[in-house]
Amino acid sequence: MDMSLLIAGAAGLGFIHTVTGPDHYVPFTVMARAENWSLAKTADDTVACGLGHVGSSVVLCVLAIVLLGV
């Protein structure tokens, strides 16, 4: 499988996963409004949490591969 196809597919699924799950963006909207955050602060915090979300998923996948010997 071509790596660019895999990356594009993962990015597309990630986008759909985020857009169809309000629990992924509503908390940031509410916190930003309640605390009067700037757009930059909101974006920074959202990106940091998103990287943590994706990073933890990668760690879990690697652990599953190692432990299950897939």
C-alpha cells in the first residue's frame, strides 16, 4: 500500500472522527468563552490536547502490537 494513501486515509478518518464527535470540540468552545480566551490560546490548547489524544492512541496501538505479537 502506498504510504501517501495511508496517510490521507488516516487524516480523512481523523477529520470525520472529530467533526462527528461534539465531545471533541465543545469543551474547548465552552472553556474559551467562559475564560475569554483569545483565538490563539484556544487554538494552542486545542492542538496540544489533540496531540495528546493522538499520541496516546499511538502508544496504545504499539502496546497492543507488542503484547499481542501482531
